Amino acid sequence: MNFHYYHKPVLVKESIENLITDQNGIYIDATFGGGGHSNAILKKLNKKGILIALDQDKESIERNTIQDKRFRIFHNNFIHIRDILNQNCIEKVSGILVDLGISSLQIDNPKRGFSNRFNCILDMRMNQESFYSAQNVLNECSKKELFHIFYEYGEFKNARKITDKILKKRLKKNIKTTSDLVHIFFIKGSFKKRKRFFSRLFQSIRIEVNNEINVLKNFLLESSRILLPGGRISVISYHSIEDRIIKYFFKKGIIINKINFKTLPFRMIHKKVIKPSFKEIINNPRSRSAKLRIAEKI
Ligand SMILES: C[S@@+](CC[C@H](N)C(=O)[O-])C[C@H]1O[C@@H](n2cnc3c(N)ncnc32)[C@H](O)[C@@H]1O
């Protein structure tokens, strides 16, 4: 399998064509993955342009095949973008691309624990050097913490029931594998209903393992500091919790529970959210929940 092309990048044209305002500028691909967006950005840049790419997953960095003088790649969490820029003697950038969530390289890897399709150790760490995995979440989080995870990140109305089932199970035996987790629940109804339940359950745990919501909020704040005036940020998200945060920040300058700006740092480039076309969804069903928002630093 050619891993370089294995992850099909989503909304490439839409996210890049409105991002590049200066072809000689410095750009960031905060979520390199399989490199699809990085390749597209490099195609648009002139000789003097620079692209800094990051991914917190070592495997994504190791699989990089881009060899280009204008390209630098780092194994890091995008929350540390300012440190990376400092190390490269860069103060401000012309554009940032963020394609949130996980790649096909991660979800289709039977050893990473991101999917209920494979029986394996409950891991779900995007960064393999982190010490907090899905096993820690399921076996060590308090009742209140588990409820928060399932209610807020899984948007489950019956979060209390799910929490109680997990607590009951772990009293008898540690929850170690994806099939230990799946077998706690008996979901009545269609295959579609079952699939939806488990993808939300797995997603909520993954969000907690990788601290995705806090990292996103902090990164959005940071982006308003490192973008040049007129510089742009394209963010692709895959669930409503993230999209809500992005929308409120771009529209109202509000990062929930954090800082409210007195003057707005961004203006939206498009009033409406951009979604994949029917053709893209047919070609790449994993793009179906994608939402793209693009904003410009004022
Ligand atoms: C949807 S994929 C990106 C796919 C990529 N745009 C492409 O064209 O192949 C998301 C990637 O972002 C990485 N990622 C997610 N959160 C991150 C974070 N906070 N810091 C760095 N990388 C992150 C994941 O490890 C994953 O490889």
C-alpha cells in the first residue's frame, strides 16, 4: 500500500485556494497526516515561500516523502507552534492550515485502538510518547470525569447510563481492549445505529486522551498572535463540538471559558461553512462530516 497517498485529503481545493495570499509567504500545515494538504500548499508557493509542517504522530513524520527546500517538518503538538517558529527565527506567518482529527493511517491501523473494527489494546494516543491512553481514561477517571467525557465530547443524552456501565465493568476487571469496551454495551437496532453509537463513544474517549478541545482553543488563540494582518487560517473539523468553538471564535472572538477579545481578531472569509461536494463524499466517504471555516486576521 502506498501510504503517502493512502489518506485522501479533504476539501483540498477549497481550503488552499483561499489560504494563500502571498506566494512568497510562510505557511503552516499544523496537521501533516499523509501530507496531502502540504503537497497542495507547496504547489501554490513560489521559490521563496516556506512551509512548516507539524504532526504529533511520529508515524506520520516517518512516512513523509516530501523533499523540498521550502519544506520543514517537525514532530510536535501544534499547541507548541510558537516554540517551533522561534526555533526557526520566524515571528509571523501568512497562513495556517489545520485539518483536525485523525487520519486514515491512524484509524485503519489495527494496533492504535482508534476503531472498534479491530480488537486491540485501548490506546488512542496520537502522540505515541504520551503517558495517557484510553486505558487510563476508562479505568482511572472518576464518575464525574467519565460523565463529562461522554456528555460533552460524545454528546450522549444517556451519558450517565454509559458511565455507570463502565464503572460496573471495571469493578470486576480492568477494561483493556477495544473488544472489552464494545462488549459492555448491547445496542438494539440497526447496524447503522450501532455504528453511530460506537463511533461517538470511541471519538469521545479519543478527544479526552489527546486533550483535543483545550489544545484547539489554545491554538486558535495562538493563531491570532502569529498571523500577519491579512493572513488567513483554514480549519477543517469533523464534529460539532469543534466546529462550534471555531465558529464562535472567528465570528465573535470568544473562546468559551477563556478570553473574550474586545476587538475581533478575525473576519470570516465566507459567511457559510464550506462542506464537501456530493462528488467528494462519494469518492471519499470519510469526508462526509467535514466542515471548513476560513478567517482572515484583521
Ligand atoms: C485529518 S489528519 C490530517 C490529514 C492531512 N491534512 C493530509 O492531507 O493527509 C489529522 C492529523 O493531525 C494530527 N494531529 C491532530 N491533532 C494534532 C495536534 N494537536 N498537534 C499535531 N498534530 C495533530 C494527527 O496525528 C493526524 O495525523
